[in-house]
Amino acid sequence: MPAKSKAQQKAAGAALAAKRGEIKKSELKGASKGMEESMSEKQLEDFASTKRKGKPEHVAHH
């Protein structure tokens, strides 16, 4: 499942770093905190590695 925005992609990258022990979980904020808790390392890798071309900075929530 690819990321829908650059912001989502960055959040996945931060969550992945925390899951791997590269940063402290306490440093996570907002979306990355929830992603780290609810997604597997593989899912986060897929999200973080999404191609950025054509992605909006943020996705409007409805």
C-alpha cells in the first residue's frame, strides 16, 4: 500500500526508524506514532519507499 502524500511517507520513515531502534519511540509525533504501533516493519518499508513524483505534500481529509 503506497503512501498518498509526502507527509505520510515521512511519517512512515520516522515510524520505521523507531521500529528498528534508530530513534527513540518517544521522539515520534502524531501520525508516525500511530503508524509505528499499528503497522509491521514491511508495511512501513512499503510506505516509506513510495515514489514521490506527483505526490501532494498532504492529502485532504474528508
